[in-house]
Amino acid sequence: MNLEDTIYKRQSIRSYEETPLDSETLDEVREFIDNAKELNPDIKWSYEILPTENISTMMRWKAPHYIAIFSEEKDNYYQNVGFIFQQVDLFLQSKGIGTCWIGMGSPKNYENPDGNQKFIIIISLGLPKGNLYREINQFRRKKLEQISDKTDERLVPAQFAPSASNTQPWYFTHNEDGSYDLYREKGWLLKNKIYGKWNQIDVGIALAHLYVANSDTFKFYIKDNPKKLKGHLYQGSFEI
């Protein structure tokens, strides 16, 4: 299964076999990560694949491996992480490996060699117990007209993107030249305090789906003076 097909099959896996992935598979994962497309090439980031004993998490379940992700703090660095590692998520699931983005977790007894990079988030991975994929009618997602100013089938890949607690914070507007502006719901104060960080990652995840579905034409950029949208924060613009 290719990455684009996986968009419409993937699900977050929270039950894993204890058996670790073999070293050849983990090397293949590292190779993919090292060659993934970046949203902002000017941001330094890094990762480490850690065993379960090197992870602290509030989840009741465990996975044999976790990807701990780090980044320097620059504009759009959360979105950059989401963009890069959702490509990884799709790659892993296309290979029959389960994954789950985990906000409530962190590495332990591990320090990133680059002191200028801060820890961002972890992703679990391993062989799933039970079904890896779901049917398209099992997705719970907003309708296209709820996430865009026009009902646009080209935005369907973003519609199927995962997000923290399924908040789906993205909103798209169309420009006369065929490009798009992307906004993130600001939300009320407490919601923004809880989900603000994760929803920035979510925006990158949605962009990754659009890139995977339009890899030859996708182009992302930041406008100097974007239009304001009530209740939303500008996140960038793109062409597909």
C-alpha cells in the first residue's frame, strides 16, 4: 500500500505485540525519516528511536518502540514536526507497523546531544494486536464545508488527518490564484491552553497529507500580510 492510500486506512494503534521490530526494519524507518520532506528546511530537528523502558507515559498501554522528537524553536517548528513525522506515520502504517502520536509522554534517561533542541512529542510504533487498518466509514471527521470556505475535493486528504482528541483545528480559504491559506482555530482560553501546542502539530499533519497526495506540485510559504480570519490564527499558505 502506498502512502496516499494509507491516508484513508490508518488509525491510531493502542495495542501492540511485545516483540520488538528487527534491526533491519528499524534501519529502514531511520532511512525514511532522514529523507522525509521538511516544511521549513531552516529548522534543526532530530529524533531517537527508544525502547519502552526509556519512555515515561500516562498511557496504560505500552509499545516496544517510541520515536522521541526534538526541535529547535523557530517559527512554525511545531508544524514542521507534524509535517515530517506524519509522513513517517503513513510510511510505517503502509508497511504494516502500528503507530500513535502521544502528547502525554516523554523520554527518560535520555538526553538529546543538541542542547538547543527541545523535546516536542513521541510516537509509538510496533506490530499491532488486532486490525491495523479501518474502513473509510469508520472515520469521524468534519464535513468539507466545515473546514473550508468552499467544498473542495482536493482538501479531502487533510480532512482525514488525525488530530489531538480529534479536534480537527484546521480551516482553509481559497485565493483567486488557486492557492490556499490555512488557519488554525484559536478556541476558547482553556481549550487553547490544553490543545494549542498539539493543534499546531496537527496543522503540520494535515499539510503532510496534502503533500503526500500532491507531492509533485505541493508548495508551502508564509505570507507577510495574510488576511485575518475571526477566531482563527494564520498558519501559512500553499499550492497543490
